[in-house]
Amino acid sequence: MALLKVLKVPDPRLKLKAHPVEKVDADIQRLMDDMLETMYHDKGCGLAATQVGIQKRIVVIDFADERTPKPLLMANPEIVWYSDRREAFTEGCLSVPNQWTSIVRASSVKFQYLDRHNKRQELTVDGILGACIQHEIDHLNGVLFIDHLSSLKRNLLLRRAIKLKED
Ligand SMILES: [Zn+2]
């Protein structure tokens, strides 16, 4: 396994849209394992391939939640249902260093993905894990959690994150 470099704002590659993978083969499994090692190393609980400069629809998540496989390794994750009910959770992101803020999202979601063995899976989750799935799938579409904020608040957090990176 190998550690990958996590891109930080304002890297323009964070805005790119990732492409579906055809199948979870040995190369994709290796990428999933490297992403997981990188996520543990940087003390995150979710990482999208977009964040390591690879435009493939791959997400890894590890969360203290008994209802889902741990870790959750996903190719082509896609949300197929959003609850009408919405809920706010405090979110942070390895690509926006040391900034945390409350984001309102659907409070539960149903999603499908290919697992590490190329098998199609479907899960329905709520709570912070549901927020995390939405956050990571946003990355695959070039969207950061701060893009859900007003431009005033977004720019404030962006400036702080970029300043931290330069210090
Ligand atoms: Zn993130």
C-alpha cells in the first residue's frame, strides 16, 4: 500500500467531475486500499478519489456505525433516494484543512455502489453517516461542502484554510 497526496483548496482539480469505473478489478482494489491508508494516516473518516487527483468514482469511508460494512469501499456510489426531512451536521474535509461548519442535507439517503468484490450493494443510512455519504459523492461531482454555504461564509472558510496551508 502507498500513501497518496491529498489535494487542498484552491487546487482546481477538486472541481473536476469523476468518471464511473467499468469494474472493480485489481487496479481499482489497489486504489481503494491506498485511499483507505491515506485516509487513516490523515485522520479522516471519508475520502473520494477526486481528493487524490484521480477522476474515478471511488469513495472510502470508515465510521463507527454497526449497520454498515467497515470500512465501506465503494465504486460508482449513487444516491437513489433522499428523504424530504433535512438535518444539519458539523462537517470538515481533508481538502479544506481545519475548517468545520454546519451543513444542512437530507437526513437519510438510500444509495447503491459496487463493493471491493465488484458486487452491487444497496444501503439506507441516516445521521452523520448519511451526511458523510452525501459529502463524499459531492466530491466526485467537483462539489465541496463549503459550496453549500453562502458565498460570504464560503470565502471566509476558504481564506482561513488557504492561509493555514501557507503558514
Ligand atoms: Zn471532503
